[in-house]
Amino acid sequence: MNDSELHHVVIIGAGFGGLAVAHQLAGAPVRITVIDQRNHHLFQPLLYQVGTASLATSEIAWPIRHLLRKRKEVTTLLAVVSGIDAARHEVLLEDGATVAFDTLVLATGARHAYFGHDEWESYAPGLKTLEDATSIRRRILLSLERAERETDPERRAALLTFVIVGGGPTGVELAGAIAELAHQNLAADFRRIDTRKTRVLLIEAGPRILPGFTADLSAYAHTAIERLGVEIQLGSPVSECSARGVVYGAHTVAADVILWAAGVRASPAAAWLDLAADNAGRVRVEADLTAPGHAEIFVIGDTATINAWKGKPAPGIAPAAKQQGVHVAGTIKRRLQGDARVRPFHYRHGGNLATIGKRSAVIDFGWIKIRGRLAWWIWGLAHIYFLIGLRNRLAVALSWLWIYTTGNRSACLITQVDHRPKPK
Amino acid sequence: MNDSELHHVVIIGAGFGGLAVAHQLAGAPVRITVIDQRNHHLFQPLLYQVGTASLATSEIAWPIRHLLRKRKEVTTLLAVVSGIDAARHEVLLEDGATVAFDTLVLATGARHAYFGHDEWESYAPGLKTLEDATSIRRRILLSLERAERETDPERRAALLTFVIVGGGPTGVELAGAIAELAHQNLAADFRRIDTRKTRVLLIEAGPRILPGFTADLSAYAHTAIERLGVEIQLGSPVSECSARGVVYGAHTVAADVILWAAGVRASPAAAWLDLAADNAGRVRVEADLTAPGHAEIFVIGDTATINAWKGKPAPGIAPAAKQQGVHVAGTIKRRLQGDARVRPFHYRHGGNLATIGKRSAVIDFGWIKIRGRLAWWIWGLAHIYFLIGLRNRLAVALSWLWIYTTGNRSACLITQVDHRPKPK
């Protein structure tokens, strides 16, 4: 059989879901094309540590084609998808090229969303990409640098105020890491400002932080993060983000750095397929993760929504995307063997984890709840285990060990600001 | 004595020279202000390894204020200097602020220069900053990605041609590292192109590469780098760089990636002081490294030129800048003790080093010349030794060990390209 006669699986997006499909199809009689708009797979659970100067970008990201280099039947393309022609079975690329498919897997993820206030993005960046992380790191460090040079006390206070909008795991992890950075790690570095007095404000619209956790773990995290010096404001939807700061209820807080961890919106896969989406833009997929009306198109991960967790939607976390990828690969392999039965996807929940600074965490495995230092160690070991490759495990372990024992963060770099003098 | 009555030394630039002044003034009855337009000190000798995906940015750069955090008399400012008012003893900052000094040290370095063709910079970037390095890495990797998708053979050939202009140590190190990256490390990662056929062309205007080395070491390097697959073109000044490629003599080479390692130009310190400069913009300083007519202003490193090496100019390398910094600190300390005698600076040459890929190097200590694998090990150990801090030594050693044994480079990331979909 000629290679080009093999069943062609096209996977768009090399996140946890897309890569799981590619890995599980090893050995199947298919050829595979992986398309991503970036050249790297990103370990998003640790992205906040790049944003807060603990890890380097290369410690949590790997070139996709390198991850798949031993799979000769896999072609990786760096390209931006602009649409799908479902009738002709073609993916349309932004540069005008097309890629034909027999089976298509859409695993294109999500971006942060501003509930109809896209204009807030330039004032309150979110954290989804390496660029987001280096941009957040630059904003945090530049704000401290500017405070060191500012003489007006009011402006200085605004430069020393960091606001995090959203009390989910990302917001809590960012707030904890920023508090430790300012209150502990950088305390000896400045002469005119006292970074220990930096105000770190976590604003949550709902009645408690970490709403995905049980009430007692959420209360524990509340106390633990306050102990790190984070101020928490509950029941406070933000009504404005601007260059001046944030407004919630009747309060205005002057702040130069606002970070957004309050919501995500799926990539435009639903629009590509002209399908109904939920209010976060996710495709409501069938029980077997196919797009309604398109048996040969699967949608997984943050791009899809499915009530596959005891009647509730599967959560938007890495394990859910991976399990869906494995399920889709299984379906594809069975179909190639002539078995077209629909097997519904069921999500198996491993647990919820969130860190609170570098000494504490909360973990809810369902059957057991762990909090404090032991939870932090389990969290750390689990994340090192899930990193790809021995080299990154060693590098991240070294970085963490170093920060843990010395308090010195290794990646406090302000980059991508063009300071160069104008040519004469 | 009140702190503000202490003699105030202002150091502009926290490169090797500026930091040496600050370090050597420890314990002297002075207060010090260090001004830099970036927040980090950069270990430039290893910058080409960031540009060619071997090292991460944070492995060779350190926040200046962190390096000086234990010195309570040192204030670090992130600011852009726009001029010097020598009569009023004031440094002028771009934002309108001024900093008064008793003694001023200008250690502002150099940028790459295009011999009057500044318009070449966007086509042929040089390598002086972390941003330069990540930009070069992005260009190299993107060119391979585009070649993988290109169907026109002529365009594909241009995408697989890398031109390095300038055969000094930086050009040789870049060419060797790019050849290894394309011909060895990435060979298994692509499906449609054969990266082993990538053309790496090193163009040197003079009669041999590494003109600062002896003729036999230069000849050895020539052979060694050709063995890595680099094509060398000698006696060929480049007459044009454009989006199409480079022109030298009667030849035109179509290439998407052109890297510039052919010349530098000092920062505008001479213009700030209204002093004569040599043709590379460097201030011709007095024997004690003071600016002519300004006994209280020192100019060191790549910003200055002085015939302090047996009648020849001291070279533009890190050890020369460091020695000058130490000399200046000594002069300042003696002056504070009432000893105003002029002590001329003499440069002591330690040696010349250049690497050729990851298995070979040439070293000229003067009294002994070493080449090949042993030279590479000496080069590697010397550079790890000169890195700042145990953590970075461990991290770089781990990165090198990994590349050396596995051939996998850890930092093949394309970043800072805005791929995000337009908001709907």
C-alpha cells in the first residue's frame, strides 16, 4: 500500500489532547499530520512559574516536531488554521494552502476571555502562552523598577499594587507566587522602596476562592494565602480594567499591574464548523466526542464540552484533555478495523490540585484530601513526573530546589523591551 | 558623616567593566549608583548559544540589582541615559531626571555596526542582547519550518541557506553551532526537507578567519569548521544585504537568514562628552582611562580605545573591560586618600579562545597554543568558571552535558511571534 493511500488523520493543536491522540495512534495503519500555530507543546500547569520568574521558558515547553521525531508517519506543520471545509474534508490554512483529511481532530484549546470586554486585555493580560508569561513577568518586574525611581507617593503606591482577577487555581497560584516574590525573594534588592509592603490583591466574583474544591480546602487555602500577604476580596465582580487600575462594586484600586485569571473562551472551532456552542464558545460534542453531524470530526479538550463526569461537564484540565485524546484514538483504531459502534466517553476524575506559594498546596483526590506542606511535595513530584523528558525533570527539580533552599529566583529578567539607542 | 555627603560614584553600564568597578569599590568610603538600560548583566561570550538553541536566556543573564543586593551603598537604576552635562557633573536621563556625580564611569559597551548601511540591520541582525539572541533563534527555526512547507524548490533553497557575515570568533561560533543544529541535532525532526543539506555560508572580508589568532590556529579552525559542513568564502566584503539575500563581489546568494558578526560601534559616549572618537565611535582615553579634559570621568570597555597592550589597542573582550574596571576602582580609591598621581593602565593579555562546534576549539595563550577536543574542554570549564553563581554553573553544565551526550538541544523555541487569533 502506498503511503498516501493510508487513512489520513489530521490533528489541529498539539496540547495535552492533540498529543495524546498522536501518541495513542502509534502503530495504527494511518498517516498523521499535526498542525499547530506554535512550534512547541506547552506544559500549561507550570506557566504561572514562568510568569513569576521561577522557571525558564525552555523548562516547560518542547518543540512539537522533536516530541514526534521518531514517528516517521507523523508530519508536523507550523501553520495557522483559518477554517474547515467539512463537506470537502479539508483544513484551510491562513496562507491559502489546504490539507485534506479522512479523520480530523480539533484540539485547539482556549484563550482567556473578558466577558465581552476585549478592550480590557491590554490592561489585564491573561496567562495562556509563553509570550503571556514573559509579558506578565516583564510587567511585574518593570513595575517594581519604576516604583524604585518614582517620587510621587500616590504613583508609587499604584506601582506597588498587583491585582489578580479571578480566584481559581491560576489566580491563587499567581497571587501566592507574586506575594512571595515581592515580600521575600526581592526584599533585599531595592533601596528606595520596601517590596515587603507590596499590595497583592486577589479579586473573586464568587463567594469563595477555589470554587472547584470542597469548602474546607477552599477555606484552608484562603487562610494560607492570606498568611503569605495576599489580600482577598470575595463577592466582587470587576466592572472595569483600565490603565488607572480596576473597579469592583463601589471601589477603585489604582494599580499598574492587573492580571486576568477570570475566564476562558474556546478557540473558534464551533464557528469553523457552523455549530452551536455554549457560552464559553465550546462545541457541544456527541457522546463519542464527534462534532454533531460530522462523524469523521472529533473535538476534544478546552474546545469541547460534554457531560461526561457523572452527568456534569468534564473539567477544563489537562487530564480530561488527555483522556479524551486516548478515547478518540481508540475510536479511530476500531473504526479502521470495521467496528463503527459508538462508545461514549466517560471522564475519570483524578483530583484537583492548587499550590499556595512554595510551601503549601491543597489536593482533593475525592477519597482523600491533603493540604499544607505534604500536599506541596506531592504536587511538586506529580508535576515533575508529568514533565516530558528526563532533562526537563532535572532542570525543573534543580530550579525548585534552588529557590526552595536559597530563596533566589533565577529568571528575573525583563526582556523584549526595545531599549536600544536610535542609530546616529 | 551623612550618607549623602559621601563621594558619589555613578557607573553607567553593568557589563563586565562596570560591574568590576562596583565590585572593586567594596569597602571604599563612597556611595555608588549603577545605571543600566536593561535589568540584567549579560554573559555575552555564551550569547551565541542562546541564539542557536543550546542555552536558555536565564542561564547567562542575572538581574543587576540582585548581583549587588548585599552592597547597601549601591543603588541600581533601570534607566536610559540621554546625555552628560560634564560642567554640572550630571547624568541626564531620557525621562528628564538627572543624577549628580562626583566621579563618573562610562562603561556603555557597543552595538553591532553596518559600516554606514544601517538599513541592513533588519535583514542581517547582530548578536549583542538577549533579544538579539531570541530573535536569531526564531529566524533560524522559522526558516526551517517554512522550508518544510515550501513547494517551490528555489524558495526552499533560499530558506535552507544561512549566511553569517564576519569570520571573527562570533561568526565562527555561530556558523559552527548552526551547522551542528541543522546537520545533526534536527536531522530527524523534519519529513519533507533534509536539514543535513542546509547550506551554512561564512563570508569574511579578509584573507582568513579568526584574524586575531595566529595563522596556524586560524588554518586549523578553517579546516575544522569546514568539516562541520560550513562553506567559507574569504576575501569577500559584502556589498548588499536585503530580503533577497547577500551580494559579495559578483556573487548573489539567496538566503532568508543572514546574521551579522562583522563589526561593532561604540555607544554614543563620545558624542555625550563632545570628544574625538576613532572610526568605531570609541573615546580615545588618557593613559589612566580618563576622558580627555575630564579627570573625574572614566571611559572603559568597548566604549573606549587605548594603546595599552605593548603599544597596540587593548582588545574588545571581557577580560580587558574587567582589568580596566579594576584599574579605575584603584584610581578612585587612591584619589580619595589624597593620592592624585596618574597611573597608566596596562593590559595583560590572557589569551584568545574560540569554539568550533561542540567538539573542538582553538586557544592561544601566547606561551602555548591548544586546539581540538582538549581546547574545547578548557574553553567549556573556563566559561563555566566565569559564570556568576553556583546555580548557573550547574544549569549550564547540565545543558551542555545533555547536548553533548544526547545531541538534543533544549531551547528550540520560537517565541514572540503573535499567532493569536483575532478576537471575535
